[in-house]
Amino acid sequence: MRKLWVSSLALTLLGASAIGQAHAIGDTQVFWSNNSGAGTPVLTATVHYPAITAATNAPVLPTTTGYPVVVFLHGWGRLGSEYYRIGRELASLGMVAIMLDTAQNSYAALEHDTRAMFEAIGNANIEDGGFFEGAMDLTRAGLLGHSMGGAVMALVLNEAPGATNRNPGYKCALGLAPVNPTIALSGIEVNVPVGLVSGQGDALAPPLGHAI
């Protein structure tokens, strides 16, 4: 099942260009500035990426086009780095997985940080001599959210007319057991592909009450 939903997100972002390839996986910690004035001032995240060799802080495997990017939004009380198996799976398929480690207990902060992360990724991608210079393709950037993160996705992707905050450029999203739909029922308009994965036996976030 895990392979199925990870591959579904990969296909959406990649057009299958990296499916079937096995990449060595690198990981590093990043501390990127949040220039939006809202949310967490420093966007801390663990990043998993295709690497020259499997090691922490290993150089990024060279690419001429930039790798697709997945920003992961954690559940309530959790941190993105705790979901390292997901990050490693995405990196092995040829994507840069940014596992956000901020906004542990705040829907609002997670929304602000996720929106600000898009600009931070762009800045890291064009930083002369930077670790991720030219490694990320922002035209293929998507969201992956669990529980609280699955609900916050809708707020980040909102493109309703007159909305104060709009989707900064994410192209698709996948939610795992999204929770608390009441925050995403009014004034929300999402115009990019979205997938939801919910367990029929989930008593905390039952599909008929949440995934809808």
C-alpha cells in the first residue's frame, strides 16, 4: 500500500520519469529564513534527496533539470523528521523530500510555514554555491500531509477569489488520514490535483467524516 500511494504522488509530479530508478539517499538539516512575516521565523526541516552516495550531507546527485520537490506536513504534535521512512522512499524515487519540523501544535503556523517554504525552496535553489543550487524544480513541487497536515493542505492550496492568502505555486497534493475538516469547508477553492488516502477502520479520522 505504501508503494502505491508514494508512486501515485511520484507519477503526478514526475510523469513517471524517475519511477523504477533506484537512487542513493542523502539527508541534511536545513534552517531557511521565513520572509513572510507570519509563522515560524526559521523554517527547520530534514531534507532527503538523491545523492552521490548514501550518507548525511552527501552531495546531491547532479541533475540538469532539477528534481521534483515534496513538502511534507506532519500531524498534530509530531515533527516531519519522525516520518523519515516516507522521506527516504520519496528520495529513492528521485525527489527532494522536505520534512517540515516546525509548527508542531498549530494549524495556523503550519499553514504559514508551508506557504513560506515555497519561497525558501526557490531561494535555496538559486543560491550561488549553495547545497541545493539547481537541484530543485519548483514547477514540480507538491504537498504531502498527514492528519493535521492533510487538512492544512487545503488552506495552503486555496485559490478562492478574494482570498487573502493563495497557493504560492504547489502543483498537487496527497493527504494521508486528513483530520478536522471544519477548517476547510468554507471559502476554500482548490484547483490542483489532490488525492486522499483514508483507512476504513480509522476511528479518529473516519473517511466519511474527514476525507470528504
